[in-house]
Amino acid sequence: MRTRSLVLLALLPGCDYSADFLFTGPIEGVDDVLVIPAEDGEQYLTPVPITSMADVRANTIYTEVSQSTTARLGGATLEFLGTGESVCVYVDPEAVFWSAAVSPSPSDLGRQYSYPDNPFDDGDIDLSGGLSVFYTGSPDELMGDFVVFYEDELGNEVPIGLEECVGATGGLLDADTSAGKGSAEFCTFSNTQVGVAYTVALTAWSVPLDDDRLSFGVLLAEGPCTDILALAANEFQQAVVNSNETQLRECIIPGESLRPEDAGPHYGFPEGLTWDRFEEVEAAYCRFQNSPRLDAFCVDEAASKADDDLRCSWDVVESDDDRCYCGDINDLPNPGAG
């Protein structure tokens, strides 16, 4: 009886546990695993000097990746050669500027959030980097990491993380954690080795639900990331009211939310390719001069949709006309909320 059971089990077809059938199919023109080349098509990008926020705008690379077509995470990679100095990588995925999930502010009026958010247009990228020789991914096919294994005397495989930098979160510039959905991340490769190849892994942890495409801007700059933060704080001090570090980080790379027309890469600010009104909501959040408060922007957005007899659409976006950035109009900020 036992022998018959074993024979029957052997004849059963193998089970597919990959769960790939649950994931979306390929999106035409957008890769789920992307290698970002230099503008001239060469393999290695060159870190650029940044002396003003105009330099950031001119040298940021904008592109998109799609939802992964398998159970593995997708994303993008880029490579550069060490300069002997520090190198900063700064990435900002679309599109969150405020978060209903982390800013609760219940009131007697039933308003649930300090800042209403459209969660369907938010994505997330986790940033890590290290020497290319330790990167475990496969170009254009498979995202990897910088973990290698060795076998100890007992035959156990022991993992060793060989990252040179990991995306920072909060106010901790060297924190070994990710910054959360839609938030900018940055890390510094300190004292890079001249001529040695480094890989930056931009892992797409979460892709927006409205179109299954995650756009983002990434900057590769000379020097430590603290220099860029200090530069931004200096240049924005007249334009940003009550700037804190979280707000400042979100304002450094502008226009990262691209319309699904041309996935890029685009080298420099993609004029005319951002979603309609995206630059307006970004300016409202960053408190650029002559821009409205964020709550005023949300009221205006709701009113303009109503005037045009349009329904504010979040989960499915067919055109600029019905795209909304603010959440439920009933969850607008309380008076005085920053």
C-alpha cells in the first residue's frame, strides 16, 4: 500500500508555487527590470557636481518601471566608476507629498487626516548600492542585492551584507532602513575606489495602482548627500515656509510623476511630461513663493472638478482630466494645519 502511494505521488504533475499567474502582464514600452545607461549610451554614469538646485533639475534622470510580471520584485540599476571621492545617490519615487497613513488628526468633524492623500498614485523604491562584483542581480532580468554567503566549519551558509550604502530615512543619514512609500531616499558612497565599478539598485517595492507604472527621478552627484541637503536648505529658505528635513527632502527632485507616454530615460527635467497639475501640488507642498497652501490647492482641485462636471478619480486614471492628487474632500486639513 505504501509503495502504491509513492507511485501515485510520483505520477502527480508538479505544482507551480511561483504565483506568477497572479501578476500583471507586461506593459508595452516599460520594463519591469531596467538598466539605466549614461546619456551617451555608455554603461557607466559619471557623478556630476552640484552647486545649485538648477544643477539638480538639469542632471536628474527621470524614467519608469512597470509592475513586476513575476513574484520577484522589479526595479532599476545603474553603474558608475569610483572617483576616489564620495558619491551621492538621491532617488525620489512618485508621488506622495503627505501621508494619510502616518498623519492622523481626528476631529469632531470627522476629518481623519492632517493631509488627505490619494494612495493610488504612490509608489516606493528601496535604495542600496555596493561594489558591482558583489551584486547578485542579472541585468534586464533580475533584481539582486549585495549579500554573499560563506560556509562555516559546521556546513552552515552564513550571509554577509556588503552594501556600501543603504537609503536613509527620517533624519538619520546613515540609517539601515528604507524611507517608506513615496519618500525620497539617498545614500553616500564614501571614499570610492578610483576606477572600480559600483552598482546602485533601485528596487521597486511598491508600484502605483492607478497605472501599474512607477516613475522616479534619480541623481548621481559628486560629494556626500549632506552637501545637497545643505544646499537645498540654503536655497529654499526664502521659498519654503517652516521647512523641516522631511519636507525638504521631498522638494529636492522636482516633477518625478510622469504621464504614461514616454518611459525614458530622460536626462534632465522632462518638460511637458509630468501629470497635469503635478507641479502645482508639488509647489503647494514645498511652499514655493506665490504658491497656495496645500489645503487651498485641495479645495481648488475639488472645485475645478465639480465645475467641469468631472468625478475625482483615484483608483483608475484614464486622462489628465480625472486625475486627482488630494484624497477625500471631507478629510481636508483642519484650520491651521501646516
